[in-house]
Amino acid sequence: MTTPFSSLDEFVALPRLSGLVLNREGTRLVTSVATLNPKKTAYQTALWEVDPTGEKPARRLTRSSDGESGAAFLSSGDLLFTSARPDPDDPEGEKRPSLWRLPATGGEASLLLAREGGVAGVTTAHATDVVVVTGSSLAGSANEEDDAERRKTRKESGVTAILHSGYPVRFWDADLGPDEPRYFALQGIDDDGGRSLDDLIPSARGGLREAHPVLSPDGSALFTSLTVPEERGSQRTVLVRVDLGTKELAVLLDDRENDYEPGPVSPDGRYLVVVKDRRTTAELAPRTSLLLLPLDGGAPTPLAEEWDRWPSPLAWLPDGSGLVVTADDDGGAPVFVIDVATGAVRRVTEDAAAYSDVQVSPDGTMAYALRSSYLFPAEAVRIDLASGATERLLNPAERPALPGSLGRVESVGEDGQPVSSWLVLPDGASAESPVPALLWIHGGPIGSWNAWTWRWSPWIMAARGYAVLLPDPALSTGYGQHMVDRGWGQWGRAPYTDLMAATDGLVARSDIDGSRIAAMGGSFGGYMANWIAGHTDRFAAIVTHASLWSLDQFGPTTDVAYYWEREMTPEARDENSPHRFVADISTPMLVIHGDKDYRVPIGEGLRLWYELLSMSRLPADNAGSTPHRFLYFPDENHWILKPQHAKIWYGVVEAFLASNVLGEERDLPTELGL
């Protein structure tokens, strides 16, 4: 059976949905759809409308080569979005993300706001046309005019240097500074000649980099997390409120044991849901829980305190009786409703899918969400909140056909803990025709294999005849706090033995050829791949992407060093560092790393590569030959995002596995120039 996963060109061309917003009346749903640009070198995003009734086909709302994203409805019905499309009054001017407005009555979108620092996002109030935009300003700028002048000076001088006085200096793939994110209240939204911006937290410095704003329904107040510095390069996240009328800032929650971020405000404006993330130590693993904070000044109270899951609050029921949340749960991320009065938790959706971007209808009977699983990429659905019945709406894209089947399997760890996995089997796998298999290890390390991913698609490998096992070992979410605790600070113990137990169960199957198996992982999964390489020779090949190799080196060079310093003592870092076991590595390894990866810096990949060549059991010989390989991306980061590079990634992985697992030679991508 031919599917889009048989061809990498067809795979990278599949449309990709993200984000979902519902208008105040509950009659319009809008999502973003990313497709390949004409050169097939990047994705461009357009806004599409999906009929909430499920009767009409989806229709495209926007068209431009620069794409559109970040949709938000005004209470009056107009749709706001961001785009770098040209300013109609200055078509030859410099392109930068700006704010656009598409009338509810139809017609062309008009430019609402352009600024030198761009517009990164927009937030609107539910009951009134209050708009807050997120955008960057240079640290020393006093106002918009000053910011524009400073940017001009910096650009014309060709200076890119950044002077730091605090930490961090990088984040994921971005060099921080001198830009800083700010929140601006947009005044005069309907006044073409009199619009202005009010900087709501001018003292924020870099404290809004990881924040998202939440507006009260009436638009009178904004709630946000704010990251503040601590001694010795550390930081914490506090919860603040800004009065949009007076711009007065109040700190609502602040302590050194937890970080806080806002959830949604209740429909009557009386309560704020707060996400509390426990601060970690070497003995204390992270834990996420919810608080209900009275906005009249009362003390917060725990919400669903006994629930052993990590909830993400998404929306209130219109009558204020319940809170709609999602949470990782046994290989999925279902929708739940928490009774605010009692804390009782009711599961709504029953399928093994992951839900996000949940929007509740005005009457509280229905919800709309994006849903995905390993059976299908993100799609818009309608959920009956009473029965849990879920209906796929008429989406902008159809589900792609799959070259195999998906099942749930379970093994048992050394300590008796059940270890659950998804298993992808290719078409034709049977006891009469057993297939080679791959162990895939997720990153995080806190996380779960529970939703469709474009970067690690098991169906690419299934189309090439491999089974793919996706286990959730210790440190995975969705199985209770104990599952996280048992791997915390001991990465080389329970996570490793859980993965080996899952592999034992895999190779015991009659439809799997246990003599032809390989292991692959990225980020923390790459760490585990490196650890596996130094502790067993059961795999014919190992692929390690963006991986941690030497923990003493990784700790102070990653972009958020203070976080990793909290988890492991120096003794634990030494005990759990894969580099100490390089002399025991006898398995061919494919090392993959992007130069712009600041979470796991390129030094990890470079050191791993050199030590494989010089110290492993498969060193480079006197002609420089080695079975190991290093795939290097000079302009990619922790993730391989460009479509042409995604094809290279999959193509090189396929050739490496074919050579070492199947004993077959496959052509490398011609674009490598080899």
C-alpha cells in the first residue's frame, strides 16, 4: 500500500494544523494551516475557518506569501491576526510581523498596527474590544519613538553585540537581548488616526520571555507570570496582575518553593485559575497542580488536590461551575471537567488521543478542540461535554493513509512498575514474516509519547518495513507522580531498566525479528541512547539526536543551567553521565546535532563524536574509517525544522539503519554532495 509516508517529498508536503479560536457567539472556528512554500524550503501558514456545526466544508480566510498566524476574535466579531505581509501604504518597506484586522462582515484585511519591534502575538478580552499585543522593545528604549531610533542606529552601524548583566543569555535557539518582550494595551482600536500603545509592565526587563497574558472577561485586568532574578544566576516565576486603567502592578503569588502562571479567569471575573509548578531539588521532582485564587484578595485554595495528574487549564464552563482541562493520561491527553465546588474530576473524552486548544460553546454544552494521536495529525473536533461523544469536523485537510497498525503493549519494570508503550507495526508483519524493530525514546525528560509529531514520525519507518516501539519509561507523565519520582535525578537507573524491559517484551513477540533491532532518541532520548550504547550491545545501531553526553559539561553550558543544577548533585551528574562509558561502546552510532541548539549545545555532539572516534571500541582506523557517522546541521537548532533538512534527517537515518540493521546499502540523499 502506497501512502504519503513512502515518499519524503509527500510527507513534508502534508498540511499541518495548529491553534484554534472560537468567536463569542460560538458560530465561527478558526485554525492555522501550514503548507510548503513554492520553493519547498519553508512552511507558510494561512487561516482557515471550520464550521462548528460540521455541515460546511472548511474555507480559507487569508492568502499571502508571508503567512498569517496568532488569530484572536474581538468581542464584536472581527478577527485579528499577525502577519509580515507588506504594508499597503509602504509596499517596499521592511517586512516585520504586524497586527491585521479581518472584518466579520467579510472583505479584505486591513493593517491595524505596525511597529519597529514587530507584533509577536495578540490577546483579546471576551466581553469587550480590549486588545493587548506582545512585541519587543530594546532594553534602553523609553517609548515607541525612542525604540525606532535606537533600532535604526543599531541597524545602520552593523552592530550585533549584546552586553549582558544577568542570566540567561540564550534560550532554545535565540540569542537574548537587547530586545525584550513587552505587553502593550492598544488604545483607539477603531480610531484610524489616533491609535496608541500603553506599555503595561515597563519594568519587566526580560521577565516576560516565557509568559503568556490572560485578560479578564471585561478587559479591566491582565494576569501574567513574571520571571524575576535570584542570586547566583537563578530565577523564579511570580504571578502578577496589571490594572489596565491605572497600569498599577500587583504581585499576587510569590515564593521560592513554586513557580506560578495564570490560567483562565472565571466568567464572572471573581476567580483566577493558577498553575503551580513545584520547584525542584535533587530530592524533589517537579509536580504541577492547580489553585483557585479569589480576585477580591482572599487566599488561594487547591483545586482537585488529590488528582494524581498534571492538568492544563483551558476554559471555564459559562456558568462558572466547572473548569475544562487536559492532562497526560496513559498515553493520551484527554479532556476532563473539574467541579470547582467539590474538586471532583470527570473524564469527558474516552479515546486514546491528545487534545489541545479547547474552546467551550456559549451554552456550555459543547467544546471544540484540536485532537491528534499516532493514528492521525491534529484535526478540529466537536465534543459533547455531557456524553463525551466526539465528532471530527470538516477539516482543511484529510487524514493521511497509514502504512501499518497501532497498538498498546505493556511490560513490567525491575521494581514491578508497569511500563506502557505504543507499538507501530508495518503492513505484513506476522509470525511468518517477522520484521526489524526500532526502540524510540522520548525527550523531556518529563513527557509522554501521546500525540502526533512531525519531527519523529514512526510511520516513515513503518513504510520502510520497521516496527517502532514508543515506550513511556520512568520520568514519563500520565501515570502518576510516582512514575516521575522514580527516575528523578537517576536517569541511568529506572528509565534505562524500563526501556530494557520494554525491549524484552518487544523482541519476545513472534512478529518481531529480535536479531535486527536499533535504538533512537532525541534530547533526553538522545541521552538515553548514549547511555544504552555504553551499557548493552543488544542493538545493531543507535541514533542519537541533540543528545546530552557529558553532564558536567552540559550543566553550565545549557541555556537554563540553574534548572539542571537543581536536579543533580555533582555526584549524581558523574554517576549518570554517559561519557564515562565510551570505552564500552561497541555499537555503530549516528550522531545528529544542530549548531543553533542552545538547550543541548553543539559541544555535546562534538565531544561525543570525537570520543567515539578516539575512545570507543569502534575507533577510527589508520585510514580514518569508522562505522560511526555524524550528521551536522549548521543552521538548525534543537529541532530540525526546515522541510529540506527533515528529508535529509530521515534519509540519512534510513541509510544508516539499513546498513547496520538490515545489512543493506541505501543511497544517501544526493543533496549531501557525497
